[in-house]
Amino acid sequence: MKSQNQNPMNLLSKLFNFQLQLLNFLTYFLLFGCGITVGIILSFYLKSFSLNFQFTQFSLSTSSSSPSSGSQMLMPNVEEVVKPNETRIGLEEFVKPPSLMHDMNDEELLWRASMAPKVNSYPFDRVPKVAFMFLTRGPVFMAPLWEKFFKGHEGLYSIYVHSNPSYNGSLPESPAFHGRRVPSKAVGWGKVNMIEAERRLLANALLDISNQRFVLLSEACIPLYNFSTIYSYLMNATKNYVMSYDEPSPVGRGRYNFHMFPEITLQQWRKGSQWFEMDRELAIEVVSDKKYFPIFQKYCTGSCYADEHYLPTLVSMKFSEGNSNRSLTWVDWSKGGPHPARFWRTDVTVDLLKSLRSGNGTSCIYNGNSTNVCYLFARKFLPSTLDRLLRFAPKLMQFNR
């Protein structure tokens, strides 16, 4: 029969055609699937692009219709960038001095206080102040007198008190001195840690950008003039007031330690009163000194009395042109000895205060002119003198003027 006798070649041909048709079908199916997939992806992309384009158009129309928009650039609003609970710090907060009871150590404090702007003009209203720095063992027992001196002149002065850390402040503080103690360390008479305390006071006072003049006082100091007179004298001064002179005797050059050579020579060694007054520029230089003060810390010990030699030597070596070489604090050394004369209660009279105000007939140079107003402060008044000072000084010195 014919069906049984088909040619094997015909069967192979039919099988090949079937396989070819199956391959074409699979190819079409794969292409169709790929087309569907690409189509779905393109549809999602076009839909997303359409939404973004509409949002951009909406943003542009909103920005152009806003009355506060004066720019064609799409910049974010600063107020929207800052989170609602965040506080932006302006210049006023930036220059505001920190609390006196900070936790900075001496190295950190001196580093921060040494910072100074290069631009001399201030971009805000700055009222210059006098920093009154009291180096004490305990309370400022003349505080009631100083209270009358400061009254009515708030905003023109700052007060800083460095007392022995062991002092617990049991006595009530007057309003002007309340909360004005700075972090302190123990101080010994004539020791180099007294200079450390002075630098600590200067550094704390420098943190207030408004402080322009700096006066070092003790608890035994009193003012000899009213606040307005002293403020005007200091603010208009063209010099600093650091006493500095060459003393060839054993209590001068005899205290020099030759291990200080060559940074400090015997010819550069100076002596003077520790009670100084200086401007902001010199105060920054003092707290920034990393060359000469370490030498004093190492070699000016024992009977060297660093408080009488460090500033006089430093200022004479580096800043003599701007220094008057005198102190504004009157002290009586007429009785000799290592300590000045002390004033007792019965010593305080109107005549005494008048003589101190006139410098006992002496004259000095102020801003290039001769004057008899050479001393603005005086010491060393015992606590027992307070009642008589309160009786005579305010009227004589015309406080509250």
C-alpha cells in the first residue's frame, strides 16, 4: 500500500517543517512578551514624567504669583529649611559673654580670650565698659562703698572677683557684686600663682567684647573720684598704666634669675606695682603670652616675687611705647618694709582723702599734658575704715554724678 510505503525523506521533511513552525511561534511569543513588558515600563515612566511636569508647572506658577518673589531662580526658603524647633544664633547671641561660672580650664579660657577680630570697627552698637577686677582672699569688704560708686552707671562697667576657693561666701553680697565671682584657684602672696590669677581675671573679662579698659584692684582698694570722672579718664587715655622701672638694688635686679637668659636679660629686668590698668589690646597680649610667662613660672620662685616683675618686664620689653610707666593706684611705701602702710579707722579723714586725690602735691603726664590727677584709686584700707569712708567719700567725691 502506498501509505505504508512512504519515503522516509518525506517524513523527515515534515518533521523539520513542524519544528520550524514551532520555533517561529516561540519567537513571536517572546517578542510579543518583550513588547508587552517594554510597553508597561514606558507607560509608568510617561505617567511619572507627566506628574513631575505638572508639579513643576504648579511650583513655577505659585512662585511667580507670590508678591515676595523677586527672583526667577528656584531657591528654597531659609525659614523652611530651618526646623521649627531650631534656634538660629544671631550676632547678638554670638558676642554675648558666657556665664562666669563656666567649666573651662585655664588653658581653654586663655585660648578663647586670646581671640581678637581683625576688623577694627564693630557691626553693632558697642558701649565700651571698664572691667573692675578684684583680686581678693575673701569678700570685697569695701563693697558698700563701691556700690555707691557704681550706682546709676549700669551698662558702663563689669565686675569680676577672684577669691580664694576656700571662701564659702557666707557674707551677703551687695547687688553689684552678686554672682560676679569667677572660677578661682588658691593664690599665695608673692608667688607666681598670683600672676596666674591676674591672667585668669583678664581672660574672663575679655570674654565680654564690650570691656575696653581693665583695672586690677584688691579688697582694700577704694575709688578717689566719682564714676564719671574715672570712666572719662580711662576711656580717653592714650596710654596703659603699668608701673615699670629699673631697680639696681637687691630687691630689684637682685631677684633676677640668670637661667632666664637669653630670653630675658638682666638689663631687661624691671620692677613695679602689680596694680595695673590697661586697654583691650594689651590685655589680649598678656593672656596670649606663651614665651615669657612660662619662664617666670619656672625660674621666678621663692623670694623673686613674680607679681612685682612679670608685667613690668613684659611691658617694658614688648609694649613700652604705649605705656605710661606709672600706676593709677596710690600706695604708701614711706614706712619701708615689704608691705605698704595700712589705713586704720582713725586715719580716715576728709583731709586724707583730699591729699590722696591730689597725689600729695605730685604731678604726672596724662595724654601728653601735665596734671595733678595722677591716682584714681588708693589702698590699703582696713575693714574698720568702711563706716568713715561711707560718711566722707560720697559727698567729697560727688558720687552718682
